[in-house]
Amino acid sequence: MAKVRKVKEIRLSMPNRVGLLSEITTVVANAKVNLNAVCAYALENNAFFNLITGSNAKAKKALAPLGYGIEEKDVILLELPNKPGELQKVAKKIADAGIDIDFMYATTAGSKATCILKTVDDEKAIKIMRR
């Protein structure tokens, strides 16, 4: 059975350079904040980080001195059994409801998969996923 809830994601963007992942994760680790999910990528000359943390307040406070713009946005956290077809079932429900998915990233560990999603209508998507 899927578990779904709204959570806050921290987003940072900055000019890309070697060592940014190390710098960001060092700052968060030194603040004793757990990273529950991370999406990090470079596009052209910019680096982007999406973080789900154990404490956004502590993480934002620790990251602020780096001088990068920090945003906090609502996203959906979905936990699924780590079995073939589980994500497909959810994706089909969302598609059948006519909801566009802006982005998704995921990871698995043992018997559980954790997915982070942003849709054009998160409230409706959450209701659909809870059925």
C-alpha cells in the first residue's frame, strides 16, 4: 500500500563548479541535519539541488551563509513497496486524472521505494494516490 504526504523541499541554484555537492553536503552534515532525499544536477553552467531534510529550518540556516538563493517548495513524498509495477500503477492513476507531473526523483532501499514528485495539482494528485 502506498503512503503519500506533502513535504517541503529546499531548492538551491548557483553557478556550477567542481566540489559543490561536497560543499553542500558538508554544510548540512555539520549542522547535524539528515538528508532524506537529494536531486542534484547541472544544466549548462548552473547547478541545482533539491533537498528533503530532517530539518529544513536548520538546513536553511546552515546553507544561508553560502550566499545562494534558497527556496522552500511543497512537493509530494510517496512511499511504495519496492516491487515491479508499483510506480506504474501510481503513474497511471495520475495520468488518468489528467494531472501533469513536473518532475520526479526516487530511490529504493530494501523493501521500500521513496519518490518525490511535483505536479501541476499536488492536492488532487495526493487524493488520487490515496485511493
